[in-house]
Amino acid sequence: MPLAPPRHAPPLYVSATFNLYLNYDGNGGKFGATSVAETDSDTVNSSVYTSVDTANALHLVVLNKKLYRDGQPQFQIAGSTIYPSAQVYAFDANSSALTLRAPAALTNNRFSYTLSPLTAAIFSYRRPRPTRRFCSSSSRMSWAGRSIPVRSAALARR
């Protein structure tokens, strides 16, 4: 027996939750398809889900489950990639609108961020672009770990 279509549009917070994972920025930004291990030391008051996408951007969905108090989780990202900051989109108990919030600035892949009660947020970390410098004396160009011989001056990755 086929299911009947819903009689009412889904509640606003259900839509906001789907958008948090599937279109957080209104331009198709989404939680990655590859899960990444994480640890959460306070699962009673928070939940954390992590992933990477096909561009190797790291995404964290963080829930502050506290009813009346702000949460200020402390984050540390392991690995060799150093992230300078993250874009943050969130909705909370006051509104189901998914909005761009203040960016999360990192120092040595560590940061803390204040989340109001009953907030769901996604932190999106884009990989930093490679630093390029003009190198006139080199006869090889290095890019993404590969060394390529060249006949003239080249741009080389640091």
C-alpha cells in the first residue's frame, strides 16, 4: 500500500536540521560523506558529528542540548592540516532560521566557541590554499608532493 503524502509541511526545525546537513549556506554546502572519528567528553549536554567532503573540507555538527545555559565546548583538531578558521552556521531555540554566525578562529587547531541553549551548529573548515612563491633558481616544480622538472622559472609550493 503506498504511503499518503504528508498533509502538512514539516515543522520548521525539522527543515532547519535537514538544511544543516544538506544546504547550510544556501549554496549547496553540505556535511561530508566520509565520517571522521571524534570524541565528546559531555554527551549528556552535547553531541558532535564530524566528516570530510570530496574537497577534504572538515565539517563538525555540534549540538548544545542544554535547556537554559550556554555551552562553550573546547575543540582540538588532530592531523597535519592546520586550519586558520571555520565558517559557522547555526539555528537555536529562538529561531529555526539557519544563519551565518561569527567565524571560529583557531590557534594550533584549537578553539572554543559559545553556543546558546538548544543550538545546532555546523563548523566548516576549508583546507588552506597552498602558498606559492616565485622561484627563479629552481629547475624543479613541486606541487601536491610531486616533483616536476621544468626548463624555466616556476611557481613552487612551500
